[in-house]
Amino acid sequence: MTALERDAVAWILGAEDSSEFYADLLGRRWFHAQSKSPDRFGELLSLSDLDEVLGRFGLRHPAIKMVRAGDPVAASEYVWRDRMVDPARVAALFAEGATIVFGGLHDHHEPTRRLCSAVSKQVSARTQTNIYLTPPGSQGFRPHWDTHDVFVLQVEGSKRWRIYAGGPELPLKGHKFDPKVHEAGGVEREFTLRRGEALYVPRGQMHAASTTEETSVHITLGVMSYTWADLVTDVLSEVVDRSPAWRENVPTGFAVDPGETDALQAELARRVATLAGEMDLPAVVTARADAFADQVRPRVVDHLRQASLAALIEE
């Protein structure tokens, strides 16, 4: 078993194990994992890998997106008909200072798929990757917060990061960052993330980054949070599928007469009190595991050859 398979979070952070991270940092505080091994993410990704994906795979927007000075570049500047990305135009915009975002690269690239798979198995959550290729002296996105935790793996070059005060506490995926509403507070820390180093940013933490004098390649691994509210929703949905009582209508006109609120609350409390005895938590957990099974499923590329050989054996 490799170090990545044994403890994926510890491998990302360059730690012996992930116990301190879970106890002190997860969902609470950002963390800059410094390293004296600049090549340690080299097995995951390289600039030549991105060049091949861009030029050979016939990607469509939004699998490739571009950002310039913090704002999205109009897809019309680098997309042909049927949303097909023009690699030459993407490269030209990159040379002019635009950042290239490879969305969901784990669907096309085996090493990043293995990374997602290992983290998903460990934390029991869905994961995804976005790859940012940023030219020297450029900024991809302005200060913002995310609705999921992220691990940033600096593969090539370096980036200057700023962590800001502000941002909501534990935002949900339905919450949307709005730059007109959500303003960054003061800069809490500014530092350079160098090749081979990693950064953990919990959801809701305001942050921004810009390149130094080097071209930067970094992997943003997003961990889609699964909350107690999500679990309650899934448990109730499973019960509702089995129990007609939960599918009954609430009393007619309940919203017309405010005086009926006490009776409504009492009946709801009675029903909620029965939920613990009705729920089938093992079934919900199994369904949750199945929901990201495709992501952690090993992908084999030898099926056709094996089928051909099997046909010869049968003959």
C-alpha cells in the first residue's frame, strides 16, 4: 500500500499521520504545509500532462475555462462551434496573461483520479479537482470563499496567497459567494506557497492568490462537505419512502389561521419523536457510500484486449 493509499490527507500535508489535522484543523483553521521536497507532487501532474490533455482530448467548455485579472474570459474568445475548445487560442490567451482552469481533470487523468479516490475513501465524501495554470505575475480570482473545503497542492512554480478575515461560518453548497455583498476583511496572513507545498482552506475562509515571477501549476482538491443536516435529510427521505404517515398532508388551512401554530408544532414534535425509532441508518450510510463509488472505482483500460483473448480461448 502506498503512502497516498494509507493516509491520503497526511500524504498531501507531508505529515506522519492525519490525526492532528482532524483534531485541530478540519473545518476550523487554514494550514500552510511547508516542505523541503519540492518534487513530491511530481508523480501527480506536469505541464506536459496539461498540454496533452488540452491538445488531444477534444475538451469542451466548461471543462476548460479561462480567467483574466479576476474575471471570466468570455467563452467566445477560445471556443469553436459546439463548445469545443480551441487549444491554440487557449495558449495565446495564456501567453497574454489569462489563467487556464482545467475542471474535473480527474475524469481524464489517472494520477489525479487516484488522488480523489484516496481522499474520498478516507473522508467518506465526494471530491473533485480543478487545475489552475497561471502565467507569471497574474491573478486568477479576487478574494472569495468556497462552500467546500479545499486542499491546494503546488505542483510547479509558486503562488502568493493572502488569507483574509471575514466570510461565513460553515456555508452550505446552496450559499453563493457574491462579491457585491461579501467583502473581505483585513489580511490575516500573506505567504508564498512553493513547489511541493500544500495549503488547506476550510469552507467559508476568505482567500486569494496571485503568481510570482514563475508560471504556476496547482491542484485544487475540493472536498464536498457532508453535514449533519445532510444526514438528517437523507434519513428522513428514506423514512418517507417507507412510511405513508410522513406523506400525509398537514392540516388544511394551517397557514391561514396563526392560532393553529401550537397544535401544528405539537403534532410535528410527536412525529419527530418517532423518527429515531423509524430510521434505518445502515441503509442511509450504504446509499451514501454508493453515491461516490464510481469515483473510487479503479478504472481498467484492458477490457477489449481481454475480451479478444477470451474469444480466442473459447475457439
